[in-house]
Amino acid sequence: MRNIIKWNYVLLCICLIFLVTFTAVARRRTTSTSTPTPAGAAATNTPAPAATQPPASSGTIRIEAENYSSMAGVQTESCSEGGLNVGWIEAGDWMAYSGINFASTGSYTFAFRVASLSSGGSISIDLDGGATVLGSVSFGATGGWQTWTTVSVSVNVPVTGSHAVGIYASTGGWNINWFEITGGASGGTVNTPVPGNTATPVPAATPTTPPSTGALWADEFNGSGLPAWDFDLGGGGWGNAELETYTNSTANCNQSGGYLNITALNSGGYTSSRIKSRYNRTYGRVEARLKVPMGQGLWPAFWMLGTNINSGVAWPGCGEIDIMEHINTEGQTHGYIHWDSGGHASYGTAVGCSPGNFNTYSILWDSSAIRWYVNGAQFLEANILNNINSTEEFHRPFFIILNLAVGGNWPGSPNSSTAFPAVYQIDYVRWYAN
């Protein structure tokens, strides 16, 4: 009986060994016949090519929309197809792309990768700031801001050589990821060669940020005349019963001697300037070295607003970060945030300093907090971790504002002691990574 049990046991072991060996061989065969992942490629989350994107033909260059050499009004954002796209486009906004070389006159095809939630849009194409209008293309809604389609138009290019291609928003309400030119064009501010492209891309345009600062973006105000910022214009109180009218006159705003001078004048009415950076992002260290004018009724500020205010999100839902505000002749400046928490909410404090002298004002802003500094010394911290207290506004892109207001609910009106012209002087503005 023991021998029978023993041989049964041996036979069972042999069967098990055979089964394991067969399974291993089968698994090896399955692996060997599958398509291997290319070296260096991710095994998962690899986006498939967009079904509506046609293969590019020889002589085609593709230019990423965010690589403009100049623009007005637009913003950049993360793109579902990778990298960035240009968005927040309103009627009258534009982008220009310098250094596009047209080898010959004749027919060229422009293709645009666009998305629009509900309105569709219309693009006008020109050369050299509108000197030559090439044509236009319209498209319907795609159903989402990141739902992309490609539209194209054939145009006649009557010139040769290097030109700046302009994309003008005849109507707003759309995003653009890239555009392509087919027919013998080459070069461009920054472009990505399409497979089969015979054109040679030129290097990226030199950034305006001086390398010595280490900043992502900076303005050192070493030029002359008006700065390369956008201007808010007009009066009406600006929601604070302010008395000034904002202009883009060099009498109110100019660069000179390595400084930006924002000047409030009293010439039968108060005038001043309010400027907005064209650069925006989420998080970082934002810093300026500046000095403010002292006087009753003067209200200089270095502050930020959420970019979505340009797409219809009203204050305070857009969020506001006041890096530095000063009023009258106070020996202190103020740091605050404003946001929507079922109504207007604010948090902040003041810190003593010598505002009439040059000081460095900055914030350190990350996903957990915003911290305020004067000359490197922290004086305030606001917790924004996990959108606590409805602070989701502060996890979105912001842009910078510099302005000198006159009068208003907070400082009150100027009086006979207030000296005009009153000059708000800024040495530099810089935006660093965290």
C-alpha cells in the first residue's frame, strides 16, 4: 500500500512539473510574439495621433502657437495634445511670428489647429503687421476648449523673403495649438519640423529675460519710451472712486535711466498709468524693486489678478494678490489677498518700512501658501493648501499690474500738501520659479 501511495505521489509530481513547464513556455511564446514597446517610450498613457490631423506634405513647417515673437491680449495654457496652446482669445487679439521665409510668390496653404467651446471663430492672416492681408478662415464650435480640429485655407502670397506672419482674431472665443504653412515656406520664430518637411527651422528667438537674473521672465526697464506691457485706459473710478484717468502717454509712463517711471499729473484733472504684464503663470517668486511717492491721496500698487478676469470671471472670483500697496504718507506698506468665498473675502496685514526709499517687495507662491517679504524678511503667510476656505482662485495663472492711483475710498483725495508730478519708480520686475 505504501509503494502504491509512493508511486502515485511521484506521478503527481511529474504531472505538476510538466504543467508548470508548459505554462512557462506558453507565456514565453505569448511575450515573444507581442509588439515590444520602443526603447525610451512610455508603456502607458501614450496619446494617439489626432484623427483629424492630416499628414503633412513636403515643404510644410509647423509653428507652435505659443512661440509668437509678439502678441496682444492672449494667454497660454496647458494643452491636451501636449505642451501649451494659446487661449483666452478675444476679438482684436493677435499674434505675430517673425522670420517666416517665403521662397516664391504664389499659392500657400495655411492650416490651423483650433478648438472652441460653443462660438466658433474667425482668423485673419496677414504679413508684417497688416501691410499685406492674405485671407481668412472661419470655423464652427468643436464642443470644448481642448477638443481640437484642423481647418485650412489657400491664400496667395504676393511677396518673397522673410516676413512676420500675423494671426488676427476677427472674433474671439477660440484656442489655437499650432499652425502649418505648406508651399515652400521655411524658418519662423520657433517651429517644429513635420515629418517629410524639407524646411530648416531657425533657432528660438532670444528671450527678453536677462540670463544673469535667473528669472523665468523679467523686465529690467533698460529701454526708452513706453514699456512692452499692456495698458488699462480711462477713468470712471475703477470700482474704488479713484479720481485719475489712465493713459498710455509717455508723460504718464516711460522708461528712462534704467527705471520705469509712472507719473501722476494734475493738469486740470488727474492722469496716471496702469500697466499689465503680458507674461502670466501659476506659482513662483514674484519680485520688484521700487520706491513710491509720498503724498495725501496717492495710491501706488504692485499687484496681480487672475487671468480668467479676461474671459468673464468677475472680481473677486478671479482672485487678487496685493504684493505691495501704499497710501498717503504712511510708513508702512500692505500685503493682501482677495477672493470669493460665498462673497468677498480678504486676508492680509501691513508692515513697517521706509516706502519713500527703494525696497524689494516679493511673494513666494506655491501650492500650499503665499508668503510676503520686504527686503527678504517675511511678514505674512496665507494658507491655500487644498483650496482651504475656497481659495481655488490661487491655483490658476495670474498676471502682474503696476499702477499709481489718485484718490479713492481708501486713501481719500489729494490736498494742498500733495506734490505733483508724483513719480512711482520701478527698478525691475522679475518672476522666478519656486
